[in-house]
Amino acid sequence: MVQVRTLIILFILVFGSLPLLSQVDDNPGLAQKQVQDFLKNKQWDEAIKKLTELIEWETATPEFYYNRAYAYQQKGMDSLAQLDYNKVIELKPQFVDAVANSALLSLMHGEYTVAIEGYSKAIFLDSTRADYYTFRGNAYFRKGNFDNALSDYTSAISKNTKSAEAFNNRAFLYLQKNDFDHALSDYDNAIAYDPSNPISYHYRASIHQRKGNTEQAIQDYSRNITLDPNDTDAYYRRGKLYSSQRNYAATIADFTSALQLKPNVADWYNERANANYNAGNYDAAILDFSKAIELLPTFSNAFIGRGLAYSKKGNNELAIPDYEKALQLDSTATVAILNLGNAYFLKGDYDQAIGKLTSLVAKDSTNKNAFYNRGTAFYRKNIYDKAILDFNKTISLDSTFAGAFYNRGLCYMKQNSFEDAMDNFNKTIKINPMHAAAYLNKGTLLEKKGFGVMALECYKNYIKYATPEQSQYIEQVQKKIKDLSR
């Protein structure tokens, strides 16, 4: 947001010789001093009362009205303040501070045309004041006149080359025009001249984020949070950046901080749930997805996320209703159909899986994962021709899909088409040189064909690249290696 900072100049009261009046006739000088003390000590009610007495009983001067307007404004009584500023201008049209403060009240209350007229008059009376250009620029900005706003901010900077506010506001204007380089330069200057303004760091971080400068963005959001620990948006944005770095612990911490400040934002629970899911904290993820759903019962993505977390815990019976609910809420949510098919697959209900995935490819004929998963379900049902067709389609959509080549190789292996199987395992390894299962099956084929030395090398690579989930085959493969090494 463009800043509209209240700028009121406290005009020091200067009293001339005053006639004696009954209410203050004991010591007129004391009344004058009292007013000044009231204003200095922010005793606005007392100042207003005393100034009203002076205005009613003395020959009213512009200074009386000006200072009463100031006191009214400090109490938030802007309409009365505006009346007094108008009276000052009536009595003394050249009273530039009254003109500027009247314009500021108009700006604060959305009367942008009136504010522009007021600041134009103030600039005519005193063209050296950078803040007048800045505030008129704010009024132009609010009216959508970006060119005039830009001109005024630039004029303000020419009057005061260290005006952090002018640099800030011009930077924000450049940001709206997608001129990120100029915006970044201006935020750099704004921070150099006022390093205590969290807004400058916030928006500079957003530019770094757009430019892909993740570390710089995180640093700026961190400084933003240090200066303003209640800025929930900064926690949100920094949390998203941490998530992009797969720093899920930091992501969780930032969304926790945001939720402590604003505990009823469903999207933030969903974001923290995603971070917990990615970190393997499935129980915590389920709790957060559930809270997001409680706050926003139509949150289809939260149902999908909770379904995934249930599936990770092996509880597909609970996952399936969540995917179904997501589809009720959003029939276009293809990811829900995909996950629903996967859940049935994991339950061993391959017919249901095939049915759901078939409905998905009918909606989206470019969904490589749907064809791949349906092919895998066909494979489990020993329907190898249909499985091969689905893997063919997957590969036509993504020629680097190693799993599709591997699974197609398995189908050919089941059909005793060894050359085709070997070709697919080789392609799998070319795409992913650490694909342990491809080495294992290639080795098996080579051993059957009598190529023991080559099979031995494949088995060694299997041992080298096997994941913990594949450890059940290691003992058998080690025995093969021992036998082939004799």
C-alpha cells in the first residue's frame, strides 16, 4: 500500500497584546502558556477548551484555529479539524501548513480530487517541500493516475534525495507497472534511508521472490518479521519459500506463527498440513487438514490432502471417502480421481482402480499418470496387452518416464518377449542409471540367456542402488553373485 502518513506541523503559538477579558483577565500570558503546555503534553481536551475560550473571547487569529484543528485531529475529530483549517485559510490564505493539513485530511478520507487541489496550492506557496509532492502523488495514485503520481514522487526525491517515503511510494508504483528493476532500486534506497520500515523489506522480498532470488527474499521477510512480528503475510510468504526449498521444519514453524496470530485461516492449516505431509508427519498432517475442513467444509484440496495422508498410513478405507467428497465439491478435480484410483489399487481392488482411471483419461487424455497407473492395474490383473497400450501412451506423453519403460519391460518379460523386455530395461537405465529393479530384471534375462558376466555386473548394480524397500531381494541377489563368481 502507498503510505499516507499523518504529517501535522505544530505551529508554535505567538500571541500579541490582548485585551483583558473576564475569563482570562487575571493573566493572559498564563492562558497562552497553558495552551502550549497542553499541546506539548498531548492534553487535547484541555487544549481544545482553552483555545475555544481564546477564539470566543479574543480577537481570533489563524494560529488559534490552526492549533485547535491540530488538537481535533489528534482526537480523530477530523470533520471539526477540517472546519478549523478552512477558517485558517479564510483568515490567512497563505498559511501553507493549514493548506497542506487540510489537503491531508481530504486524502485520508478518500477525497482525492480535493486533496490534489489542496496540495497543488501548498506546492504553489512552497515548492521546496518534498512531502507535499509525495502526498499529492499518493492522491494521484489513489485516483489511478499513475503517470502524475510517478512525476510527483520523482519531484519529491529531487527535493529530498533521502526521502525514504518517496522512494517507497515510487517503488510501489513501479511494482504495479511490473517494472521490477526500478522498483527494486527504489526499495534499496528506501531501506538505506530508513532501515526501520518493515513495509520496504516486505515488498523488496516480493520482488526477489518474483525474480527467483529465494535466499534474498527469505532474508528480507525475516527482517520484515523482526521489525513487525505481527505481520502474518510475511510468515505466510516466507513459509512458502521455505517449502520450495523443502525446508519443511521452517515451513511448519512459520505457519504455526501465522496461525498463533490469526487462528482461523483454513488455507494456512492446509499449507502447514502439506509441510507435515512432505516431512512424513502424517498424523500431524491429518490433524491440520481436518482443521482446514472444519473451518472451510468446501475445501476440496484439504480433503484430497487428508486422503493422501490416510493412504500413506495404509488407511485407504478412510482415504477413499475423502477423495469422493473432494469430487463432490469439485467435479473437475482430476487429481482426486487419480488418487481415488490409486487408493483402490492399493486396496487390491484393481477393477475399481481401472474404472476410476478410465473415467479420468476420458476427461484428460494427456494425463500420463492416469495411463501409467491404469497400465499398472492391468498388469496386476495379468492383462498385459492392455497394460502395454497404456504404457505406450504414457511414453508418448513423456519419453523420459522411466517407470513406464520399466513396467512395459515387465509386461514383455511376462509374454516371454525377451528382446523387447531387454530393450525397455536398457531404456529405463539410460533415463535413470540408479534404477535398481531394472538392473535386477535385466540381469535375470542375461543370466537366462547365458551371459553370466554381464548378469553379474547387473546384480552388483542392483546391490549398489537398492533402496531399503527393495532389501528383501538383496540376500537372493548376493547368492546369485556368489554363484556367478565361481
